[in-house]
Amino acid sequence: MHRLKFVRLQIVAIAIVGLGIIACHPEEKKGSGSLTIQWKLVYGNVPLEMFSQYAYPVTKDPLYFSRLSFFLSDLTATYGAGDFVLKEVDYLDLTAAHTAPVKVNGLEYSISNVPEGEYTGLTFGIGVPAAKNALRPIDYPAGSILSNSAEYWSSWKSYIFFRPEGRISLNGQPIDEADFALHLGADGTYRIISLVKPFIVSKNKETVVVITLDMERFFNSVHLHDMEANRQIHSLSQLPVMRNLADNLATAFK
């Protein structure tokens, strides 16, 4: 008899735990809230501000940024063994939010109607996935973010995935004499970022998640980018260089 009661208690306990797990899955919830992602640029251990000077890794050459923008794809909130797609594709320009006066919260990117529940993190792609990148801006309706021909390389048949620009002082020359534009594009440079960032979305409430992008790591993490040899990226012959930078970029989000 005692053993039978013990088994029954075990079954009840397992059922309760199971219900708890199911309850935290977003698709089981009826309410929704909003999620705001604060995208913040840093350079090493300090906030990044456009037109402020920083030291290039290893060489210590002075540089500054004048622009930073990118395509964001398949932004997904993950939970347990599942996920919830927040946005299929969008274009984020972080320049204004990081130009004096710099916004403390960076670029605030808000998504409404997110199912309430407990999430384990965020996954997203930097760039445009191959199936969408195979089309041209003219192939998309006028209201689509992918209809913007200014962010498309016709000769490459690819969107410009990631676009950091600025100026750098090389070999002691004045900083304004050498500009850089390390534009990434083509399918080989698309990277998927997965961040472990637990958060809870509650009904009718706003949840804030902070994502930082360290541009020092973009220059030097997996590979040290040779800025003197490749200040401008305009040719498909530079695809190996772009892939190295994309590898760096994949490590730069936190």
C-alpha cells in the first residue's frame, strides 16, 4: 500500500512539473507583451560614438566611425526546444543613435504582440538569407525593406549585409586622408548569431533586452583585419577578406 501511494505521488509530481514546463511555452499563453531590444555599439570596453577617435587593434592607428548599418534577418526568440519568429527581415541603422548627443539606450527596436512566456535567448542573422538574396530589389513590393536599391550590389547580385564606414590615420597621415568602407555581402558572408539571454515577456508589459556590438572585435578577434591592404571592399576578389570579417562579426555580439 505504501509503495502504491509513493508511485501515485511520483506520477502527480511528474504531471505538475510537466504542466509547469508547458505553461512557460509561449504558444500556450493567450496574452502578449512587447519586447524592446536596445542595440548598443561599443569599442572594447567603452561606448562607441560616431566621429570620436579610437585606436585600431595592434597598430594603434587613430580611427573614427561615421556610419554603421546592417540587415537583420530571422530575428527569433528561443524557448526550450522551440522558437518564435519576431521579424523576418529588417534594416537597422545605428548611426544616429550613436552620434552626439548619443542616446543612452542605443537604438531601441520594439516588437509588439510577443506571446507571454519565458524565453532563453535570441537568434538572428546579419545579412539577407540566400533565398531572399537571390532576388533583386525590383522583385520586391515598394513597401518591402528589400526594395531599397541603395543597399544592393547589382554587379554582385547581393544586398550589402553589413556597412561600417569611417576614416583612419595610416602611417602617420592625417586621419581625414584615408576613409574605410568595409561592406560585407554575398551569401558566403551571411552569419547567424545565437545569444543566451533569458527574459520573460508578461501580458501588456514591456520587456527590455540589451545587445551590444563590439566593433573592436570586428577588426580583430578570429582574424586581424589588414586595414592598410583592404580599406575599401568593392570586388568579389575580396570575398575571402569579407568572410574573415564576417567570422569576426559573429563573435562581436553580446
